[in-house]
Amino acid sequence: MIGSISGILDVKAPGEIMVDVGGVGYQIFIPLSVFYRLPEPGEKVRLYIHTHLREDALQLFGFLEPEEKQVFLLLNSVAGIGPKLAVTILSGIPADDLARALKEGDQARLQSIPGVGKKLAERMVVELRDKATATRPPEASAAANGGSEVSRDAVSALVNLGYRRPDAEKTVREIAQKHGGNLADVLKEALRRLSQ
């Protein structure tokens, strides 16, 4: 399974791009929210990838932030939402607005997204209301942890180890404000504090 791709952005079009990695071009489907933030063709790009395998195709879906990929996977877990519709949904509503609409049960807002009807909006609210509150959109995550790459990586590592995201973000933010440091130092101190 492909987890991420780094290479040169070869072709850029709304909904899909081509990334050249060592002479091999990877076709990657993306939401419009990712398209608008990509560099120009010829520049380096790194994307977090979801690999979708079907009987007749292998498709790659790309995101600039791990949180965007997490929201995509949440959407994909709802019956009736496949990867293409999940990308369409993320193209029609920013991740933070989507999380808010799910949390508040705002079916009218969800139905305003192309491809989402009344029944699907109801199903999304029922299945994702609690899960969406636990997921921070990329903008909120970056703001919460100061936006630094070290902080983002530290929070991600702590969440993967089983700590709750709000606890991890709070601890990493406090450490970064007082001490700064590299990833290893921040993780070491965060683990010390969280294990107490």
C-alpha cells in the first residue's frame, strides 16, 4: 500500500494530478481544496495517499495534510459513500465546515453539497456525528499546535501511540511554547508528561 508520495508535480488539473517519482508518473485524484494549495507544475510536492483497490482498478487519492486524509477515510466509511463521492464532498465543503455540520446535525448544509441527498445526509449525521468531533480539520490542527512541522509530527506520533488527540495537542503546544526542540526531544518530554 502506498502511504505517501514525494516527487515533481508534472500535471495539475482540478480533481486530478500527475506526480513524477523517479521517472514514473502517478495519477492521483484530489479534492479541489487540495488543488488550490498545490505548487505549480515542475515544483516538488508531497502528498498523503489513500490507495483504493478495486477488481478493475488501483486508484490513488492524495491529500496535503494527514487530517484531510482522516476526514476522507471517515466519509468513505459511510455506506453509500465511495472514494470518488468522498472527494466530491471534500471539494464542496471545507473540512472544518463539514465537521461542524456533522456535529450540529445540519442536514440542509450537507444537502447543499453536490451528490448528497436527504437520505445520505441523514446517514452521514447518524454515522459520523461523534467521530467528526474527534477529528480536527487541518486548519484547526495547525493552529492548535503552532503550525510547526515538529509539532504536527509529534502530535501524529502520540495519537498513533493511542493518546487522545486533544491531550496530545495540548501537551505538545505547551512544550513547544516553553522549550521548542527537535522531534525526539518533544516526544520524549510529551511521553514523560502524558504517562504521569
